[in-house]
Amino acid sequence: MTTLYGMADSGNCYKPRLLMAKLGIPFTNVEVSSHTGDTRKPDYVAKNPNAMVPLLELDDGRRLAESNAILLYLAEGTRFLPSDRFERALAYQWLFFEQYSHEPYIAVRRALLTFPERARDATPERLATTLERGNKALGVMEQRLAASPFFAGGYSVADIALYAYTHDAGAGGFDLGAYPAVSAWLKRVEADPGHVPMDWLP
Ligand SMILES: N[C@@H](CCC(=O)N[C@@H](CS)C(=O)NCC(=O)O)C(=O)O
């Protein structure tokens, strides 16, 4: 059976869990947590030299890292990857945006404020930078979602990737009330059939 190495409270790991739940793909979940240092232990690093979760392991033993690459692999041939060439490129655009302009600020600020082992990194400068850049990312999303119900045509991997940390941005000190189009989109994502919350496990 497919195995997902992941962390329960990681948005990056929630992305493949959410998509596999929606697609009805059975999988075994193996908790490998950075809180306990398990992501850096030799037996796990032998599987993923980048020492991070999520990691998808297929039945035949092949492994795939990077949450958005895993989403694209799982979504192939499904409604979650647009068939139109331009909409598919838009989905890629928003996946890259998520990793470069969103996750490093919105997810990291949440980790700095809520993960005990990250508390020493939560300097005033780091908190200020992540707040400013995270709000910039939310502003970009607000502009897109004021004009379009989803990021790339219909509901797609782009929405899953951006939902993962945006829905819990409040834990990182972001005020989602200032972003009405983003808030309305969160509800649309949650209303899509088969949605499961972040703490869902198979
Ligand atoms: N770009 C990677 C980022 C993954 C990532 O940041 N994973 C964190 C958990 S959310 C991790 O494994 N950290 C390991 C550690 O800090 O030891 C992805 O999208 O999969």
C-alpha cells in the first residue's frame, strides 16, 4: 500500500492527505515529526536526504518528496489538475507562488509562534518580516479571489496547496478578517466534496 511519511500538524503534509482523502486513495500514514527530531534521524534521512516530510512511498518502493510535486503526481488525470493548458499553467504558477512567496512566511510564522522548538528563532525581526511578507501574499491571493472563485479554473491542486496553511494563518498572527475574498474562498474549499480537516488520518 502507498505510504505517506508526514507530520500531523504540518500543512505541507496535510496537502497530500487531503487530496488522497478526496480521491479515495488508501494509504498508510507514518508519523515522522520534526518536533521529536525524527525527520533528522539516519533511517529517515536514508529515505529522504533532504530530511523533510511529506514523503510519498509507492507500492513499488519509489519515493517522491516535495508536497506540491506529490499533489501533481496524485492529481494526474483527475479533476484536480486542469486539462486546459493555460489553466494547468496557472495551477503551476500558484503552486510555485505558494512555495516561494506564501509558505516561507505564513507557515514559518505559525511555526515560530506555536512550535516550542522554534521559539528561539522567533526574534522580533523575523516576526516582523514574516508578518509583512505573509500579508503581502494574502493581498495577492485576495486580488485573485476577488475576480475568480478558485485559483486556476475550478477547484484544483493550487487551492489545496494554498488552503493548507492559509486556513490556519490565524495561528501565525494573521488577521484573515482583513481578506474577505480569501475568507469566502476558504469556505468554498471546505464545501468541495470529500473535504477533510487537517487532523484527519486514514
Ligand atoms: N518544500 C517542502 C517543505 C517541507 C517542509 O518544510 N517540511 C517540514 C515540516 S512542515 C519538515 O519536514 N521539517 C523538518 C525539520 O525541521 O526537521 C515541501 O513542500 O514538501
